Amino acid sequence: MIRPKFPILHVWLDELSDIVKDEGILIFIILLPLAYPLLYAMIYNTETQRELPICVVDDNMSARSRDFIRRVDATPEVKVAAHCVSMADAQELMRMRKVYGILRIPSEFDTELWRGNQTVVGLYSDLTSMLYYKVEYLAVINVAQELNRNIKVREHQNTTTSREESLARWPIRFDEVKMYNSAGGFAAFLIPPVLMLILQQALCLGVGMSMGRSRERFHGLVIPPTKHYKNTLAIVLGKGLVHFLLFLLMAFYMSTCVTRWFGLPQLAHFVDLLGFFIPYLLACTYMAIFYSSFIYRREDCILLFVFMSIPLLFLSGVSWPGASIPPLWKVVGSVFPSTWGLNAYVRISGMGASLGDCREEIMALWILAAIYFLLSCLMYMFEIRKAVGRSLLN
Amino acid sequence: MLDTITNIWHICRRELRMFSQRPIFLVIMIVAPLGFLWMFTSLMQSGLPTKLPAALVDEDNTHVTRQLTRILGTMEETHFVLETNSFTEARKAMQRGEVYAIFRIPKGTTEAALTQRQPVISFYTNDSYYVAASLLMKDMRKMSEMAGLAMTRETMRARGFRDDQIMGTIQPIVVESHPLGNPHLNYSVVLSNLIVPGLLMLVIMLTTSYAIGMEWKRGRQKKLYNMAGGKTWVAVVGKLLPQTMLYTLIFWLIDLVFYSYLQFPCQCGIPRMMLWGLLAVLASQGFGLLMFEAFPGQMRMAMSACSLLGVMQFSLAGFSFPVSAMDKPFQWLSNIFPLHHYFLIYVNQALNGYAISYVWSSVAALVLIFLLPQVFFYRLTDAFLNKEYEP
């Protein structure tokens, strides 16, 4: 193999050939970022719950209650899977997980309505998933409001023209617009931040494993005791460059291929994406290099980094609203690039924000990149001194 | 028999010595799960997020619209941090992530309302942030609906109707929703009960294959095998028993914090949940062991498999996105994960207080995941005798 003169290229080539030969590292830096996003996108690909089975207890058995039930059944959200005679039967179905909700129509439903009184319909939701409650509530409340308007207009307010009727129905009209995720789907909400999290975690695992291997191979040192490894800057830049470039490729694979295959929102300009990926990946790379220096065995990195994924997702404020996160955890979250990166990516790719709109996040990422870069330099300086000390002793 | 017990005891002692020499073990096994317990319970302290930031675009700015916005300001979830008369400004704030929703009252709303020309108000939610958007959407919808009803109510009052008559006219059918077991829709209750045990179970899977794989890595698998008197199961029990006890204690501590200190709903009583905790620990160890038997002697592959599958089980447990909504292959796949079954048992037992017979299949699945590795012990025996560590 031709050995280039510049130490930085030397380190770069060394790291690259090491990685390519190591199947364990390849799993994390090639297979994981290539395949995991597809798997996740497929899990959430259905976007939302449709035709959730619920059961109905109709104590009224009138034309009006049947109309109500038929309308509920017709909604896309739920389907009436069973009619039960009593609440006890319905509860039994619920316990057996055959249905996920009970709609109960009281015996005086129709009579009360004819009398012009209010009547109360009960909806009992299973909470195995929060989405069950949401879809059932939406389906039933939409039907109830529609019927309420009909009753109001046809039975209580005498209108003569269709214009009057429309006014009586809707004294104020309202439009609801879901922005940036018009179907209100799960994939479009969760996959973009998960993509960015996978980048960071895969980087940490890959770098961690390669560091652990060096430690095992060179008796506790992260660098081989050869003359090419004397220049701190060359090592830090050379090693970082390998992972940075590879993951830049992965980042574009995710933001273009995965996003397009699964129809996720993509409103970003190429330049904005690049302007975000560079600081994000730099920060991730050098964070991975710095934290990996605490790893002494290849496999330790899996222990240390894997289970961080879920807490990091929460700390980012994408799944749990950022506005409700206590200050202490905001501070803890701010030392990880993912916290800033997930938000910036969601905004740039999903909401068409420009780099200027994410100024705070991008700045934070550059600062983190600089801090972790310096820490990595310090760490390597220390390691070089250790290596030199050892070779003197030998 | 006595020999076997002595052997197990010796292997356990050897295992404990190994833990004490490795700080990483202590960090991962004790500090991390307890740290997550603290983190998640304090992170979601508020239960249901309230006072989420939103923007108000009042292009009309009259006393009528101001009255409307004052009503909006009293809502539980909504907190207007930005009041402006330019929609672009609000949209920019949304793109900067400062607000999750925009409520817009267009120019001419008051005039249209006064002259009975059906004004249109609109609200925009940012569904890239799903939870916040759903909560705000619910609030704003309710408010807009109310605004319309309030107008009818005023008209009817002026015509001399009684209030009960009015309510029977404008809202004849009332929907009363009962989220079972968690009436306040406290996210923290269910989410903490999924994530914290889930993270512990992930840690268990990883450390199981790590601790066993370590023997091969240090080239001591033959010594362990001899210590066990040539019995694979003795070696495995001796290796894993200290972890079982430690993790069970941590699981019970989590149960106590949840159901006793934080007063999360627990219909079945704490001892029962502790029993399911023990079963979850055993099943997770079984899962880790199974992965190691799939790649005998190769701890890295076993750990990679544990981590790739172990992180996925949070999605496939089905709390945020229900399993019933996923494609069929994933519905089947969810059954191999201990967390999915533990979560179903939790909902059945602690949240709803139903009889355990309704989730017997999940209990059986956990027992099965725990017992299954024993079928493949011959692979371990083979690995003890013939396999060397592969990096």
C-alpha cells in the first residue's frame, strides 16, 4: 500500500482500512444507518389508526340512536364491531381486547331529545394506547356535533332559506389546518427526528467500537505507537474525517432516499440541509471520539451508547413538548448534539425553515462541535504523551 | 445436589468479584436505571403538558375579538406567547419553533358577526410536533365550537328562553368521555410505566449477553465450564443469578416509587406488580441468553442483535402508536418482545385491574421467552468446549 507523506492522510487511510476490515464496526456504520430507518419507517408507515373496533351498548333502541351508531360506524376512525345488550357484556369484550372502546347510549336518549333536553352519551376508552382515546373521541364528538347542529336547526330554530339554515348551523365557521404534516400521521412526525438520532447513535457506536479495538490492540492506547501518530491535529482531523464523510453520505441517503420512499415531508433546500448537516455531523463525530476515549473494550460501547437513544429522543423535546421540559433536563439535553439537531432537522426538512430560522440551533451545534473537537485534541495529546512515555520505558 | 449448589455459589462469587472490578458494570446496572427513573418521572412531572406556546393573530382587533381572545387565554393547554396582527410573523415564529399553533381571526370578523354574515376563524397547528399539536388542536376546536354556540345562546336568551331550554337546543347530545384507569389523561403514568421498565429490560438484555460473552473474550469459558462441573445450566445459573437478584430489586424499587411514592394507579396491588416485574426480568435475561445462543461465543454479534431489537421494542410495545394500527408482520413481530407483553400485563393489571386470565397469553409468552434458551443449551455446551472469542 502506498503510504502518503502527510500524517493526516496517513491517519485517514489507516482508519478507513481498519473500518473496512472490521465486520463489527461495519454493522454499526453501514448496516445500521442504511437499514434501521427503513424498518422504523415501515413500523409507522400506516400513519394512523383506522377502523378501530369499538362496541356499542344501545339502551335506547330508537331510530335516532341507530342513526347515531351508523354515523359513528361510518367515520374512518372507528368501526362498530359489536352490539352488546348490557355494559357487563361490553366490559367483557373490552377485557378480552376484542374492542378498544365502548359507546353507551342511555335509555332516555330519544325521549330527552324530543323533550328538548340534554342527553349524555358515554364513551369509555381503553388506554393501552393514547391514540385509541384520541381517535374514539374524535369520531364520536364529530358525529355528536353534526347531529347537534341538525337538531338545533330542524327542531328548534325555524329557518326559511338555506342561507339562514347555514347561519344557524354555523354562526361562526372555523377552519382547522394541520401544517407540515397534513394527514396528522405518525411517520411524518416521528421518522425525521429518529433519522437524525440514528445518525448520532450509529456514529457513537462505530467510533466507540473502533476506539475500543485500538485500546485492545495497543495495550490500552487509542493510537498505534508509530511515528505517524505524533501530531494531535493530524490524528483528530484524520480520524474525524473518515466518519464525517461517511455519515454525510448517510445523512443525504436519509434525507433524500428514505424521505422520498416513504413520502415524508421534505421542504428543505439543498444548501440549508448541507449547512445543517455539517455542524451536526461534526459535533456528533467529535462527541463520539471524545466519549469513546472512556471505552476500554470493543463491546463496552454497545452498553454505553445504545440505551441512551430513548432518553435522548425525549430530551430533544420532539416527542414530549419542549416547552414542558424542566430547566434541569434542558441543560442536560443541551450537551448532546441530538437535542439541537433533531429540532433543526425537523424544522428545516419538515417545515421549510431556513438556516436563519434555526440560528440558535446551528450556533449551538457549531459551539458543541468546537468544544468536542478541543476535548478530543486534549484527549489525544494526553494519549500521545502516554504512548511516548511507554515507548521510552520500553 | 450439594455439589451443584456449591458450584453455583462459587460461580456467583466469582461473578460478583468481576462486577466489583468493572466500574462500567456498576454504572450500567445500577446508576443508569435509577438515573432514568429519576429523569423520566421528573421530566413528565406535569402529567399532561399544559400552557403550550401558541400565537394569536388578531387582524381585526376590536372589542368583540378581544373578548374572544380573552376566553381563549383561559384555556388549559394554550398560552399565547405572541400576539400580532401579521400572519407571516406568526408563521415565522412557528418555523423558528417558538409556537406550536396559530389562532387567526381575519379582518372583518366582527363586522361579519354583527351583520350575520358567518365569519370564518381559523387555526393552524404544527403537526411536526404531534403531542403538542394534538393537545392544542383539541383546545382550539373546543373554543371555536363554543364561540359559535355562545352566539346562538345570546340570541336565544334575548328571545326569552330559559337556560336549560337553550342548552337542550344548542348542545342536545353531550359526549362524556371516560379514559379508563387514567381519568386525567396523565401521560406520565403510562409513559413512565413503559419507558423506565423498558430501559431496565434493555439493560438486562445487553448485560446478559455481555456478562456471558465476557468469558469467551477473556478466554475463561473452559474454566467456568469446569467450575460448573461440566453442566451448562449450572454455569448459566451461577453467572446470571446475581444479576437476576440485582435487577429484581431495582424493578421492585421502581414499582415502589411509581405506585407508592408517586401514587400512580395500581389496581392490582404492589406485590402483584412486583411479581410481574420479576417475570419481566427473567424474560429479558432469557431474551439476552437466546441472542447469545443464536451467535454462540460471539458476544459482539449477540449484543448487536440485542441492541437493534431491544431499541425497537419500545416502538412495538404500542403505547404511542398502537400495535393494532401497524402492518401485520409487525403485529406478529411484536410478540417476540418481552416489553410488549409486560406492557399488556401492566395495562391489564395495574391500570385496569382486570383478572390476569385475560392476558394469560402474555404471561405465557414471558414464561416461554424465559424458558426457551434451555432448549438450545446444547449450543452453549458446544461453544464452551469448541468456540473461541471472535472479535
